[in-house]
Amino acid sequence: MDDLRDKYIQAIANASDEAGLEDLRVQAVGKKGEVSLKMRELGKMTNEERQVAGPALNALKNEINSALAAKKEALGDAALDERLRTEWLDVTLPSRNIRQGSIHPISQVTEEVSAIFADMGFAVAEGPQIESDWYNFDALNIPGHHPARAEMDTFYTHRAEGDNRPPHVLRTHTSPVQIRTMQAQGAPIRIIAPGRVYRADYDQTHTPMFHQVEGLAIDKDISMANLKWVLEEFVKAFFEVDDVELRFRASHFPFTEPSAEVDIRCSWEGGTLKVGEGDDWLEILGSGMVHPKVLEAGNIDPNEYQGFAFGVGIDRIAMLKYGIPDLRAFFDSDLRWLRHFGFAALDAPTLHGGLSR
Ligand code: PHE
């Protein structure tokens, strides 16, 4: 039995691949393997002999099986290490052919919007995508019972068992950045805040993650007329047309008073969308004068300051400008689509160089 042990333990240690290891398993503990044959001989032994040989053979079988398993794992690790070594790739190296990549229309449009507002003196602000419900709702004058909470199909995070604080949310809009900016820098303010937002909704015109750009201007003498001018300038520059007609429709948002939704005049003739002509109207944004309670939540005195705010759907205006019919295509990572709708990587949009191709 000692000879058998030495032979197999040695051979297992020397095995260089999994096939060789499997051969050894069959030879030793397979149905007709050497150890198995020895076990069959137990029947011919006397009781006394069997009481010694039985446990010893079992122990040998176990020892060989464990050695096989350990070696198998080691060979697997070595194979993985070898694969990692030969397939190693430095992802920080510059691309060999930069034309392979393109700028996604969402990134392009975000840059275009930023360039237009930068020209009007708006800085870019940011906030977290995982927000407290205070920033996402309460501070924006949406208290706990407010229907807007349910309407927004909010994604909530989980708290640990026994933790009764309200859960965090995936922000449902970029408006919480209004509050964060007010708190961080005080008045006056002139910012836009582009970024990802989340709502549990999925069809041709809704994806659970989408993009908005928030706008906020606060000063001592800001009026609805300023809002109107800024939005008109923005729409003309963005759609690259000299004349657009905007329609301000009275609306309601808890965080603005008064509130307006803005439509642009357009035509859908022949299935293609043209901005600035025709008899149709398309809603592109929500806006209004910042509610006094919202200013207070941001530690700004509403008796001294007022301002306007707006929120534009980036995906929406990207579809309009570049004629993209299905929102879901933005997230398919289809190379042919990206080549068709994508933008040259080194061609940053500017007002003087041209916003788009
Ligand atoms: N936050 C609003 C929405 O997501 C848009 C909005 C922003 C409206 C700012 C008014 C002022 O629908």
C-alpha cells in the first residue's frame, strides 16, 4: 500500500495538464483502478485482516482523491495565470486608429448645450446621481405625500434592517443640483447642470436612465422675460436656425411659480422633422420662476433674490436635431448605428467652429 501511495502521489505532483491528471485518476481510483481492485480483494480476507486493510485502503483512496482535487485546482489557476499573461492588454495605450471610435450623440449634444450656455455666461455644475430624498424632493417643495413622487416612478435604494431613515433615490431629475449649487455658492447664480437621471419607465420614448440639463439663474432682478430670451437664444443656436417660434404653455411644477412648458414650432412632413416651420408643436422643456420655498431650502433670501430655472431632456433634443426615431438605440452599442450617428472624436463643438457637422 505504501508503494501504491508513493507511486500515485508522486505522479499526481508531476502531472502537467488536466488530461494527464484524469488518466491518473482512472488508473488509481477508477472502477478498474489499482486501489479499487485492491478493495475488491477485501472480500477474500479474514475478518482480522479486513479490519486493518479496509480503513487503510479507504484512507489511501481519500488521500489520492484530495491530491487529485488539489492538483486540478492548481493546474486551473496556472492555466488562468498563463491566459492572463498572454492576453494582457494595456488599456491606457492610445488607440492605433482613432477613427474607430466616435462621440456618442448624447455626449455631442451635452457639449453643444454647454457651449451655447457658456457663451451666455452659464457655468457647468454637477451633483450626485444617488441623491437623498430631501434634495430630490423636499427641498424642491415636493413633500412626502405629494403625487409628483409617485408620478416620477422613483428608484429607491435599500436601507439596512432597522435603519428607519428615508432611503436614498436615484435622482429623478437634475433639479436637486439647483439646491446644491445655492447652498454651495449662494446668490447670484448662473449655471447649467447636465447629467443622468432615472425613472422606472421603458418604451420607445422612455428609458430608465436618461439625460437632462438643468438651468438656473438667480439674481436681484431676474424675470420671466429673461427666461424667455435665454431659451429662445438657446433653441436658435442649438437647432442652428435663425428663426424659431416658441410657445410658452402655463403648467405646474412644485418648484417653480409661475411655471411654463415650452414647445417649438415644427413640421413632420414626409416623416422628417423640421424645426421652425409647419403647424405642429413639440414639447422640449419645463421651466418657471424658482419657488420662494426652493430659494429658502437653498439658504437664499427670497425677499432679496429671485430667479428662473428650466429642465431640458437631452435625449429628446438629440433625437429631434439628428433625426433619431427610437430612443432605445442610444443604448444598443450598435457599431453601425454609432458610425452613422456618431461624431468625430477630435471635433469639439464650439459656437465659432460650428456646433455640429
Ligand atoms: N425637473 C423638471 C422635470 O424633470 C423640469 C423642470 C426643471 C421644470 C426646472 C421647471 C424648472 O420634469
